Amino acid sequence: MRIQDQQASAAVGRAGEHLALARLSLAGYLCTLCQIKDHDAYIQTDTRTLTLQVKSASKTHNSSEKYAFHTVKKKNGQRSDVYAFVAVHLDAVIFRRGDEVTSITTYISQDEFLNEKLSMQKTLDSFK
């Protein structure tokens, strides 16, 4: 990958992290961006601290109407508690439980992003 492409990809990733954390913060959750090996952030709920992995995309995959997110398990088999999938140019975020993310690549359509409004609360409430 060219250096310019790497920089653009890193910028999209950072934008996605900040957008996901902004949505969580505006909903009243305390969030901490951690930038460690296995997780991107921590989310403090009323009852526990959850780990967050943010996956960002700025365009659909090939000619399809779907975004592709690389969601391979870590070598130790661990996944974050919550995944935030971000379509940066749509300004949209979908939240899912980590144990619901089972494939190597997760595909999400534009329609899902545009119609998904309650995924954050539903996902975080599922940990109570």
C-alpha cells in the first residue's frame, strides 16, 4: 500500500473512532479512547466497563452497495465486547455485540446504515 493510501486509511480510521465515541458520549456514556493492541476504546455503563473495537469505511466494497469491514478474531480468540461499524461519509454508526460478529469480513449495506437508529442502546442494554 502506498504511503498516501496508508495515511488516508489511518485518517478514516481516526474519524470513525471519534464519530463512534461522540455518539456514545452524547448518549451519556463515559468513553475513553485507548489505542491499545486489542481494543480502540472503553465504554463505562452503569454496571460495567465494556471494550470497543471501531471499524471504519469511507466507501462501499467494489461495485456493491455494501461496506466491508475486516473482523478477524485476534490470535488469542478474543473479541471486543462491542463493535462500532462506521460509514464515515454517511455519518452513520451501527453498534453490534462482539459475540455477534462471527465472520472474517462483516458486510453492511447502505440501507442498514441509513435505517439503523437504535443499535447503540439495544447493544449496550444487552449487557445488563
